[in-house]
Amino acid sequence: MGEIKSAWEIALERTREIPAAAAAELERERAARVGRALAERILNGVPLKEVLAELEEYRGEEAALVTRAAAARLLDGLEPEPPEHFDTVAAAVARLLGPAARELEELAAWYRRAREEKVARIEAEGRALLRERGISGSAVAGINPAAREAWRASLQGLEEACRTKLADLKARLAG
């Protein structure tokens, strides 16, 4: 009758058969999975400081692999809207990639400011339109920028300009 082996013994036998190159590839894949998981945590709103503390647990080549994988995943998930999220993710990429990604933070700041200015102009225009119709005071709580096609198109134009610049930056940072 055959010998009964535990799962641990079977796993050890199989890992002895893995050549060094395959083991290194498995290690790279594991580091990439860890990096993507850390990036997902950032994308899901976990504070950057907390994720960076976890990243400090890795050293040497493994740290570099995890960092590159996290940055790549963050770049994939980077979108101008909502602006607060764009700021956070851009800051995370800049922390991971260093000075090379500084332009990304600058783009996020530019977009946030430009969008805030545009929304303020839209609100002023909307209040003026309402005043012309005799509506004012506490009856006007806020203006919806998506209420008029021209306003919506104005914001979409700004977002598209940002997306174009963002695509160029992503290509440079990924390459």
C-alpha cells in the first residue's frame, strides 16, 4: 500500500522541483499582486499614509516591484472626476514614483482650480438668470451646473482637456 502524505509534504516536493528562474518569476508575480492590492486600497479610500507604511515592509528588489505594480494600477485608475479622488490618487502616484510624477500632482491641482472657477462662474450666471425671473434670496440654495446644456458642455470640455493631458502624462510615466 502507498504512503499517505500530508498536503504540506506534497507542496514541499513540488516546490523542490521548481527551477530557480521559475521561483524568481513566481516572486515577481507575487510582488505585482501585492502592489496591485495596495493600489486598490488607495483607490478605495484607505489613507495613503497607511498604505505607505505597509509598503515599507518590503525591501530591495521586492519593494521596487511592489511599488511599480502599485503605481501602474493607480495610473490605470486615474480619472479627473471626482476632483478630490483625482488629487488623492495623483498624490499617491507622485509619492510612489517620486519627482518623475510631479507633473501629475500639478495637473490635478490645475484641474481642481479650473473646475472650481468654472463652477463659480456657472453659479453666478445661474443666479443672474434666476434674478431676472424674480427668484432670489433663500429660495436659491445652489445652482446645478448640469442643469443647462451649455454649462454641462463647458465642464465636459474642461474634463476632456484634462483627460488629454492626463493620457500624455500616463504614457510618459508608464514608458
